[in-house]
Amino acid sequence: MGVFSKYHRFREAGEDANVNNVERFGEPKRSLFTTTKVFTLHHHIDITDAEENVVYKSDSKVFSIHDKTHITDMNGNEVAYIWRKVFTLHERHFIEMADGTSFQLSNEIWHLVKDITNIEGLGWQRRGNFVGLNFELYDENEEIIAVICQKIISLHDKYCIDLYKPEHEKTCVAILIALQHMMKDREASAAAAGSSASSSSN
């Protein structure tokens, strides 16, 4: 099954659940998969099920200070609205679910490798690290909700969500989309800092 099946837990639709996830948490109740479309005027993400049917879509404007994002289901009904707070010492995104639930993701920017994202308003935590590209969501009772994994090399920024509490499916999708935006923000900040340092040295 290869080293990545044990330590890197991404899988494509139709493949067996990751051995490490099964050993720790059992078989997932449901799995979803995301693919980001690149080179478009809008940042678009399709979320599909194990049969590769589109169940949710995420759209946001490429050029937006507050990074406003809308997630809809296959019938066009709004699932969640996400926006970013700017000028803060924390990476912070706000999420408003269609059912009225609201919460925010707050990540301390000084934790560069091992990260814990507090999901304020739900009492959940996202744990994992950007290097391993593997994340776990835990609820307020320290119970596993989902395992989220990114494909290491992909032109379309692919993720897999293994759900252990499928009743939280929409919330997990919204959290993953927000996390993707937070990671893009971090990459952009790192690139800007590197460019600034290079200019200063010259």
C-alpha cells in the first residue's frame, strides 16, 4: 500500500479508506472529495461524493479584501457564507451556516508547523500540520468528527474528507473551504515576505 497510505492519508473516490484512519477511528460513515478549478476569474471548488456526483459548490471572487465565499448545494440552495477578517494577528475566518449557526476559525500565525485551529462558537478544534497535509476535526467532547487530507501533488488542489459524524457534513465542508482559504493566505503572505526580503537585500 506504500508509505503514503500510512503517513499521508489522501485517497481518491472509489479507493479504500486509509489504513491509518481505520486503525485509529474505524471505517468512515461517509466520504467527500474536493477539486479546485484553477485559472478562472472566480475561485471555484466542487465537492463530490464517493460516486463523483457534485453535492456542493464553493465560489468566491479572486480579488476581494474580505475573501467572501458562498457554498451552495447541488440545487443552488445556500449552505454557508464565509468571509475573512483583515488586519489581525490571527488568521481568522467567519462562517455563517444557512441554518443560522455561526462560528469562526482562529489560527495563531506563529504556529508555523504544528497547528491547532480553534473553531470558536462550536467548541471544536482542527488539529494537524501543514507539512503532513493531514487534519483532524474534534468536537467539544474530544470525539472525532472527520479526517481531512490533501493530495501532495495536484494541479487542482484535491482534498478528501472522511466523515465519522455525517450529521455535521455541511459544517465540515464549510470548515475545509475556510481552511483552504487560510492556507492560501499564508502562502501569499510568505511569498510577499520573501519578495520583500529579496528586494531589501538588493
